[in-house]
Amino acid sequence: MELKPIEQQASRFTDPDQPDKPMSIVLRHVDDASKEEWYLERRIAYDDRHLGTIVVPRDKDTFTTDLTSVPDLFTWLVPRTGNHLAAALVHDALTPPFSDPTNGPDWMPVDLKVSQLDADRVFRDAMADLGTPLIRRWMVWSAVSIPTAWKAVRWKAVPGYLGLFAIVVLGWFATLDLFDQGNWLPWMWDRHWFTELLLGGAMAVVIPLALAALWPSRLRRAGAITGVALAALLPVTALVGSATFAYQVAEYRLKVWAAPKWWQVLLKVGATLAAIGLAWLTFFMFRRYG
């Protein structure tokens, strides 16, 4: 899957302030206990195969991290800590706001030019050096690269995002087909449930791989991996997401929709209304064809 397989080399991570000692991650929680943010008490260095040695953070008093940035919904797949943590810390330093050229990037040397796509690639290679399993590191890399696409290539990424939306729509119809709630997709229709399961699983791989061609060249592998994972995990993610959202509403009530900016509030409300509408439509389809 990798064009040039990465051989694990944990020795690429070092302590830049004490070269004779191995890397040590020492974290201190920020003063505000309500925030899941941490400081690094000691710097770490990573010797990247393409960019050279990257030392982070440059300023230990201003650099903060939320460890591995994973939504709560997916921590069962990618935990916030683990053998990939050092790679996540390096990636945080290469990502805004710490890569802000106005105030100077947080890494050293400060004149090193690192695009966001480069930062994501560093993250993937660093995880390989730390021994993160193959499938997990490629899924993590894909998960961070898809949002990066909008920052890096803007409108060129729109066809790729539309392809992901198409995968979600097809996955919804495939689920209805599997439970015999109508005949929607020609490769499933009114067949035995086991045959439908096999054909649906096959198309959950073939279709995302084909739609990956809609992404710009540097993002096609990320689009393919994300598309296949989305198709395979859609039903499970929907169920876990529904349970998680129900808990959050019961626990936090209206604070669930709170956000620092007005457009983020509208986005949360809009996403909630869309999810409710989809749930109602699914219920209607089961009543209509059940």
C-alpha cells in the first residue's frame, strides 16, 4: 500500500536538549481544568526523512496540545494516547496556529517550509517509526488529510467531498436494501440476505475506490481509504453517534450546540436537524416497506 514501505526507526525521535538521553514525553495540564489541553515540559525532536530534524515546541510556554485530535466517537479505533502520541505532538506543532508564519512557526529551524499536506505526511511517517500498525496509521493519516484538502487545494477538493456524500447516500440505500425495505440498488435488489451482504460489501470497496479519482492526485489514497472506511463503518457509526448524541443532550442540554463563533452554532444546529430528518426518513421507509 505504501509506495516505499517505512522501516520502524524509533531512534529518529530524540531529546534535543539532552542528546545522550532518549526522548521523554512530559506533559503538564493547562491551568484551566475545563480544557483538555497540555503543555510539553520537555522538547522532542524528530528526524524526518525529507525535511530533516524538526524540534518542537520552540516555545514551551505557548505551545499546547489536545494530544491526538480524535472525536470522541472514534476513540475506540484511535485512542488519544498510545505509541503514536509523539507523532501527534509533532503534527500539532506543524499545524495552525503553531505553524502561523506571522508569529513564526513553533518548530525549529523556523525557516523550514512545511505545507499542511507535508505536515500530514510527516505524521504518517512518524507513526510508522513509532510502530503504529499499518491500517491504523493510514486511517489516521486519511482522517486528517481530508479536512486538510480544503485548506490546501480549496475548490479542487469539492468533487472529492461530493464523492464522500455519494458514498453516504448509497450506504443508506444499501442498508434499506439489506433489510428488505425496498429494492433500490441493482446489485442487491430482492436477493437472499447473504448474497446481498456479499455484494453490498464488494461494492462498498469498488465504488469508493472509483470515486477516489475525483480527488487531487496527492489526496487520492486518502480519499480511497476514507471512502472505504466510511462505507464499511457507516451503520456502526450512525448507531454509536446516535447514542453519543442522546447522552450529550441529556447531560449538557442546550450547551451541546454552544460554539465560539455564530457560524459554528448554525453548523451544529443544521447538522442536528439534518440527522433528525434522516432518522425520520429512515423510520418512514421502514414503515412504508416493512
